[in-house]
Amino acid sequence: MSGLQQVLDVVAASDGTTTVDGIAERTGLDPDLVRVALHQLVALGRLGRDGVALSCPDDGCGGCTSSATTCGTAGRGSLVTLTLRPPAPRG
Amino acid sequence: MNDQRAAVPSCHADVVAVDAPPGTPVVALVGNPNVGKSTLFNRLTGSGRDVGNWPGTTVAVGRALWTDEDLGQAVLLDLPGAVSLDPQSPDEELTRDLVSRPDPRDRPDLVVVVASAVHLARGLYLLRQVLEAEVPCLLAVTMGDVASRRGITVDADELAAAAGVPVVVVDPRRGAGARDLVRAVALSLQPGPAGLCGVDGCTCPRGDCSCDHDPLAGPVAAAGTDDEALARAEERFAWVAGATAVSVHRRHDARDTWSDRLDRVTTAPVVGPLVFLAVMWVVFQLTTTVAAPLQEWLDALVSGPVSAAATRLLDAVGLGGTWVQGLVVDGLIAGVGMLLTFVPLMAVMFALLSLLEDSGYLARAAVVTDRSMRAIGLPGRAFLPLVVGFGCNVPAISGTRVLPDARQRLLTVLLVPFTSCTARLTVYVLVATTFFGDRAGTVVFAMYVVSILFVIVVGRLLRSTLLRRMPDDPLVLDLPPYQLPMLRLVAAGSWRRLRGFLRTASGIIVVTVIVVWALSATPAPGSSGTFGQVPVQDSVYAATAGAVAPVFDPAGFGSWESTSALMVGFVAKEAIISSWAQTFATAEPQAADTPGSLGDALQISFTESSGGYPIPAVLAFLVFLLAYTPCVATLAAQRREVGLRWTLTGVGIQLVIAWTVAVVVFQVGRLIA
């Protein structure tokens, strides 16, 4: 099986949360390669990528009520989450 | 790229223009973040550039004239770090735009892809995309010393053969390999096939590449449908995996990095949560220890000289003794001023949190939280909004939109209010420092533990009753490596958080203070006095709170002062502080010059309302404060996400739980005391 599809399958089959190291363990790929694969899957739109801002909104409580995910600013030490997205419709 | 002074196509760009004769070749350094690109730029050009590229820093392009006896002259560009040319940030967008401009004549004459030997695969992915942009390139491999310590070696010849590009190993900090790089660049800039690299079937002895076919024809040449795009990505991935497989060698006895070793502790199933709790205890202990004296000093300043000066000023302009003095001194200065005395405390707290976040630890804490959530049967994805809720409940509730299942969303929306947001922190600290002295940090920490327990217990309760069936959708967590915090980023993060606190204080709290003052200046029906000239205990404010106060008698805080503060707390939790400050400033204006008078007034109030058991009553008050409805903004967010019926259900659940636990805490505490 090809590498990207392998990573995608492991993500899809995981029951709840998994990590890059967890995917590396299950696919036998180096964690760096897993990151490359995940990055490509994000670029393809197969995964959604969000930086999790573990802080208050910049402009106070209620400042980002229309936010789709989290608000505040995700810094360089922030957690990043990747979630499955359905493939684009054909045609 | 003929015009050496051409502007970089980005409004974010910070371009250092250099004078160079027409026709001077342009060489661009491209690479992942933190691979030593800027260090290499400085080494080659003698510049003193110091630019990071992570959120919060300026997106900038370094540009300098590079003069060397082997090379002659070239303009060297240091482009922002990029993971790939599929931009996911302004930095990457700028790099992509510069490398793959539509007109090949506008592109750099040569791209040096800088890749770390430690994470070579990531660098090769970028290299592959540069190749696809049909830009002449070569590969500089850095951080060989770090890789070596981790038991990783990179075979440059094998890599050059596999990747089809010249490969130079260079140490930007010490300069080793820099001469080889200069020669390779000079060779690649010569007319002819040298440097125009390919994928398969290309050979690059000593940087002089030649290919027996067009390496970029075929699967990488076109985008097309989703399946075609996936096939193209697979081809890229296979190329990266193949080049890595033949060129990267790992010793079997290689030691883990300190980040890996630390992770084994901080994310361990049992030790991880304990470490998290210990870290948070230190945060709260430091916050109260360091900031409390400063906060007390500011408190004395606001309630003493500032109030006195305002009174004198109003007297001087003929407004002394009028309702204006009540509004300014007992309302705005007492209320908003008291809240602003917490700025040092919040600053210390936010600095510590920013420090933890920038180091990468908070991301681990999120993993620990996630595991705990799943262990108790809550869906993994629900943990994210809950973690955000510890900062502010409103975005946490908005954040539940990422949950695909309606029941997951509902469960999380109902649980978020039990996460202890930073607005509640100010009240915890005021009460804890007043009643618990040196143990204030431990008490504040305990409130966060209780908050987690509330989430767990209520979550289990809801899952076993209202929301029994719930799927757990896949989620990948990508942890950043541990890193030494950078002062600049920590300061920026702290200021961002503090600005949010100040905006709340200067917005909704000011309005609340004015409303509370107006109500406390209005005589209750049946009482004597006129507007602005009535004792606060005879006001509409006190009468309304007094009607509700008996409900809290079993919890030990059934006074109108505490009840009114909790009622005001529906608007925003910070308003509890301003409300108390207004109440006691109005009730005991003669005590306004006494430092710590609010604390003393609280001691008296809780002692009276609890029948001589102030400590159990205060603990019960804190528990109630934690568990009841956070603020109107949270309610509005809840209503928008799950509708009015579930919002009211949630409020009911919160009030019942808050009251019940508060009563239990007080009654048990009284028995023990």
C-alpha cells in the first residue's frame, strides 16, 4: 500500500485520538515521514489542520464568538490537531 | 530576477534593498523553520540578521550582497522558513510566491534548499516542490552535529544520487563546508545543465548535474482531479521516502532526545497527570506569592490616595456630596479601580502560562487531558473546547462546532461552563489571599482541581442519562518539540492575554459598575432617602439581593452582600470584585483610607453570615462561584449553539449542582471545624 493512503487509513481507523508517533508505530514509517504525509494530506484537503490556542481571545471575553474553531493566537509551542475531511466530490 | 531592487510581492515583507550591478545572479535560501538558514545567510554574507518566523514575528526577507573569490558577486536572499510550497501561513505564502513566480525570469537564478540532517524528510519534501517549480537548485544539509549526537548520519553522495541534486554538508555556525557550498553555488550558476536538477535518471557528481530526460514530466506536471492529486502526492511521498531510505542511517544504540525522554514522563498515563497538577500548583503558588503584595499595595493606593484625591477634586469643583461623587468614587474608582489592582497578578499568571505554552508543555497537558477524558468515557475530540474553556468559556463553546456529532456538541456545551475560566481567577485570588494567607496558591489550585472533577462527574452523569450513545471520531495530535522559551514571544503572549482582561474591565465591567451604582443609589420601596442619598443596605440593590439571600443560608453565605455579588457575577465574573468593592466602599466610606479594607469587610461579612464558620462558608462560596453560570456572554454563545431550551437546562443543572455542592461543603466543613 502507498504511504499516504497507509497514513490516511491509520488515521481513519483510529478510535479517538492518535499522535504522530502513534501513526509511525502503526505504519512502520519514520515520524518525519509521517509528518510529511500528514502535511500533504492537509494540502490535498483530506485532513483539516488547526492550531489550538490555549488562551483567551485577544480582545477579551466574547471577542471571537463567530470563530469556527478556537480563538486567540496559536503560538510556536501550540498543539496542532488534524481531523479527517471527506474527499472532494468527483467531477 | 533581473531587477535587484524589485519589491517582494507581499505587504508583510521587510526587504533590505541592496545595490548590485545589473545581471548579478540571485540566490535564495529556502528551508523549513529552524534549520539554520539565517545563520548560514549571516555566515555567507557577513550580515547580522536575527529573524525568527513563527506566529507573532514579522514575515521578512533578508537580502544582502554576497561577494566571494570563487563566486564573484551574487544577491543572497534569506526567505521565510516554510514547511512546503503549499502555503499554510503568510511566511510560506511569501516563500512560495518568490520561488515559483509565473515568469521564470523573475525567479531566483538558484535556490539553495537548506535541510536539517535531523529531519531530512521534511527538507526533501520542500526540495521536491522546488524541483517541481523548475528552479535550479542544490541541497545544503545542516545540523549534522545534532544528528550525529542522535545517532543519525546522512550519506551526502547517496542523497545526491537519489535526489538528483548537488548536496553539500555545511555547518553554518562553525563554517565547516561553507567553502564547498560556495563552489557548488558557483558551479550551479554557470550556464548549462549544471544545477538544473531532476528526479530520476539525473547524476550530479560534484554538483554538476545532467539528466537523460525531462525529470519533471509525468505525474508531477499536472494537477487535475482529486484522485490525480492524490497520485501526484503519493509520487512525491515515494520520492522523499526513497531518498531518505538510502541516505539516512540510524545507529541502533542511538539515544533518545531530551525532548523524547521528557515526553515519556510528561505524557505518561499516571505520572503525566501528576506532573501536570504539580506544574499548575507551582503556577498558582508563584502567582499569589509574587503578585499578591503588589496587588495589596495597589489596592491601598486605589482605596486610599486615589479615592481621596478624587473626592478632593470633586469638592473643589462643587460636586462633593452629590450623586456624581458617589458614581465616581464609590462606583468607578472603587469598582473598576479594584479590578485593575489585579493587573499585576494577571500579568504574572499570564507570563507563566505563556512560558509553559511557548516551551511546548501546555500541548502535552492537552494530551494528558485528552487521555483522562477518554478514560472516563468522554469523546476525545471534546477535550479541545474544554481545554480552551480554562482560558475563556465563550470561544470554547464556539469551538464545539468542530465536533461532527450533535450529541458530542451538546455534551461539551453543557460541560464547558464547569471549566474555570481566568475571569474566576481574580475572585479566587481575592478570597484566598483574604482568608488563607500563605496557602492562597494551594486554594486557587484546588479550585482548578475541583473544576476538573466537576467536568468528569457531570460528564459521566450526562453520558449515563441524557446522552448515552456517542461516537468518538478520529483526531491526530501533533506535538511541537520542547524548546527554550523566547522572552519576546512570552512577553507578546502575556500582553495578548492581559489586553483581553483589560478590555473586559474597560468595557462590560464599567457598564456593570454604573448599573450597580445606580441600583445601590436608588431607595428601595418603603425606605427613606432620595436618589444618591440612601444607605446601600436600604437600596433596591440590597433589597433585591436580600430577597434571594436566604437561599444561601444553608451554604453559609446568605448575606445580601455575597448574594448581590453572585447576581452581578451573572454578567461577568470579574464584576464580583467590583461589586464587593462598591458595596463595602458605600457601606463603610470611612474605611476607604484603610489598606486592605475590602478584605476586612469580607471577613466580617462571611463570619456573620456563617454563624462563626467563615472558612467553610468561603470554601462553599468558591465552589458555588466555580459551578454556577459563568457569564451572559457564555449564555449567549450556548443559546446560539444549542438553542434556548438546552441553555436553560444547562443553567438549571449548573445552579442545582453549585448549590448542592456548596451546601455539602459548608455543612461538612462546619462539622469538621
